[in-house]
Amino acid sequence: DRYEYNNGYYGNNGYYGNNNYDFQKGYRDGLDRGRSDARTNRAMDPNNSSHYRDGNPAYRAGFERGFYQGFRQYRR
């Protein structure tokens, strides 16, 4: 299987593997930041967060998912 050890999202270091904690933490942080940005009328851009910019790929994937969900929920 070509994804078995690719260190990507489906490999041992992806968010379906050992970095599930990073993905979940990123998701929670992104959800909070998305809500906050929506409440304060900031642009819908996860790149505004240094946590996102400095995170590993699994953290960033979780952060993006949480950010957009949180932003859309509170933007209405």
C-alpha cells in the first residue's frame, strides 16, 4: 500500500495514525479561533493564527476544519 508509510494523512504520522492528538487539538483550537474571528468580524482566514502557521500538517488540517466550522456557525 503506497500510503502505509508516507508520513501523510493516511500514513503512520498522519491524523489517522500517531498524530491524531495533533489533529484533535488543532480542531479544537481552530473551532475556538473561528468563533472568535466571526464574532469580531475578522476575515475568514485561518492563516491569521500563529498556531496554525506554526503547526504540523496534522494540526493544520484539524485547525482548518474546526476554524471553518466555527466561523460559519457564528457568522450567521
